[in-house]
Amino acid sequence: MFRVDCSRYSDLTKRGLVDETERPKMIPEHLHYGTVAVCIPTCQRPETLRELLATVRAMDATGVDLHVVVVDNDAAQSARRIVADAMSDTAIPVTYDCVVERGLPLVRNRLVELAIRSGADWMLWVDDDSLIESDALQLMLKTAVEYDADCVAPRVPHTFENSESRWAQWSSLFDALDRPTGRPARNFGSNGDLLRSDAVAQIRKPFDVRLVGTGHPPGEDGLFFARFHAQGFKTVGCNEAVIWDRLEPSRNNPQWLIQRALRIGMIKGFIEREVQPSPRKSGKWFVLGVGYAATNLLAAVALYPFGPSRYFRHWVRAVSGYGIMLGVMFPARVLRKEATRIRAR
């Protein structure tokens, strides 16, 4: 059976982010879980999209009923031929669509609309630069049924292939989080999550279009999950399921990482204010942001003489704490167009 060649990501294994000895050696016995819509937003990433679709094709051999849904954010529809070629000799149904107006929230809303229209029981959300282990989907489905969950979050380790820089590793922004199987999980984005379609359908326009064009990441997924959990839906982890994420080499530099940290902090503060709009809660998160920024700034200064491998993660966290303060006190800034413009160098 096809599996992603994890030897390509040996740096992650050596650093303990992935322990292949703990992964199940057999795919669990197949049950009929219903149809899964694999929802893929894409924009001008032909090679990584092609590789992702190869891993989707491999999942067809596991017996899970799949429906691939791809929404292209390139007005030239550059992904149409790639999708058609990659899925031409499979029996997996494919839906392709294009959203001309740029904006990830718009694309994700269209994906949800098409997935629900297809009648799929589940949605698997994956970015176009991901790679799915061939047993990941079945493991997540099994976990969802066993723990009666509305959403299952896999483990998402990152790989930094084709990049000699170590800034991303030093930043701690891409450290893999453990997702203890069956335990509640909240701190995650939209890459690799498996959700019940009927739960997502209860949230009208799930991805907030106010965040279109406001920066990278726009934060629409974090806001969605905050609302998702606020409505009482249950999310659990599945540590055995692995979906790889990749960082483009052009982004593996201090400037991009620091601006990303600022944006993540701003989104965090903004989300807390949006979901629980009260002066008391806002004050609490402002104080938390101040404390997080101050303690990490002091640590960064103290560790500066020892080099970036020691101080950079604290500098990044200090910037993120400052972002939380901004997001809580000035939510309009989060919604400003290109609030934190990212310029990869």
C-alpha cells in the first residue's frame, strides 16, 4: 500500500516530532463511515497540489468513500488541468470550481457549500501544500465514531524541505503539537481537520469574509473554530493520524516569521474579543498579552549573546504577545486591509 515517504522528512523524525515506532502498523478494520469530502483550497501551487492529490488517490485503496472538492483562487483556473490529470484514472468523484475574487475565507466558504451540496457526511480540510499519510483518514474516522466527536484534529508536523535556513525551527511557530487521541483539542487551524458536515452546516457562512485581504494568515479558521466550540461542538485529537505541512523556503526568514507572529497574536486577541465581547474578558487578555510579551522580551535579551537558536523563539513570542494586546484593544486594526503585509525575501 502506498505511504508518504517519510524519509524525505528525516529532520523531523530525528528531532522527535514524529516517532514512527509508535504509529500503528495496520490500518484499522474498515467500517462504513459514510462519504468524506476532501476539501482543498488552492492558488498557483501546481507542484504541491499534484503531490497532495497523489496522497488522496492512495487513500482510495483504504475503502473510504471519497469525494474530492477543489476550489481555485486563481482567475486563470490554473489548477483545473492539474486536478483533471491527477484524478483522471480514478473512480473518485471530483468537483472543481473557481472563486475569482482573492480571499481565503471566500474560497473556504465555497468549499463548504460544495461539500454540503455533494451530500458528504464528513469534510476533511487540507491545504494545497499538505501530504496525507494513507491511514490518517481512517484513523480519524474511527476516532470520531469511538468518541462521538464532531471534529477530529490530527498531528500536523512541518517539514522545511529545500531550505537550509533554520529560522523557522528556531521560531517555535511550527513545532508539532501532540493531539492525545480522544482528548479535547482546541488549539489548531484548518489544515487536516475532519468535521461532521451536519455540524458545519449549522454555522452560516462559517468563514468570516471581513478577514479577506487583511494579512497572512487571515485568521478565518481560528475564528470559525472559536465559534464552533462556543456552540458546543466537540473536538478531539488523534495523535496517530499524521498530515504533513510544508513551509516554502522563501518564508523561512526572520522578517516573514516575525510578521507572522504579530499577525497570529493579533488574531488571537481579536478572536477572544469577538467570541466573548466583554470589557472584563478583554482586560484579562490584554494583561495576558502584556505578561507574555514582557517575559519573553526579557528572555530574548538575556539569551541574545548565545545566538538565534536560543533567543529567537522568545523574540517571536514577545511579538505575538504584543499582537494579542493590539487585537484586544484595536480590533479594527485586525480587519484593516493588509494589516501586516508579508514580504518574503
